[in-house]
Amino acid sequence: MKVLTVCLGNICRSPMAEGILRHLARERGITITTDSAGTSDYHVGEAPDRRAQAAMLRKGMDISDLRARQFTANDYHTFDVILAMDADNLRKMRALAPNAELAAKARLIMDHAPTHPLRSVPDPYFGGDAGFDDVHAMLTEAIDALLTDVTQQR
């Protein structure tokens, strides 16, 4: 299975989601290919935000190897599941889809956590360190449920 996580700049939420996804999949013995991207080109080539890296390291996950890239229409052909952090980025992603069938691969990551009160993962970029910890908790809840679904479908 190949999973892509997507936010705006690909330096906060989506690399955190990718790091959590690869960590939890490895813990569960699930073979998965991960990547992350942003709908903008603001940070192409940059490492994740230092606060995102610090929040992840506090949980035992290193994402310093990741580099930002921009989401492209070709991602629909490469990935099985494409997870947007919020409705605005989902809309931008779907606008690039080559057709409706491929556009259906893109959905909100929080759809995997239906009991969570928020449907969109807030962007912690302009806030403090606590926002990154909150994002980590949200993403962990959604990714844990996603991997449980994957395991049950096998």
C-alpha cells in the first residue's frame, strides 16, 4: 500500500503524518510506502519545521530526513490513498485529479477518526509548540484507525 499525506507547505502537518504513519506501520509489521507533499511550492526542498521535528522527537520519531515537495496530478497514479489535512487542501488536490475515479482517492485524514470533534487538522505553523503536540495527537488517532482498517481488510 502506498499512502501520501498532504498539507499546504509540507513542513508541519503532512511530514508529521508521514512520520507517524511509517512509525506505527513498522510497529505493527505492516509494509507500507509513505510520502508527503504540499499543495503550494512555498517550502520545496526544505526539511520539516523545527517545531514539528521536536514534537515528533518527543514521541520517539525522527522526521529530519523528509524534504518538502509539491503535490502533482501524477500522485494520483502513484498512491493508493491520499490524505489531506484540511478541506481547502483537499479541494486543491481534487482540482488536479485527472478524473473523478482518481479524485476519489483523496479524502480528509480525520475521516479515519469519526469521533474526533474536528474534521480538519489545524495548521500549527503560526502558533506555539503546544499546537504541534495537539496535531500529533490528532494525527495519531486518525492514523491508528487507518492502520486498523488496513489490517482488518487483509
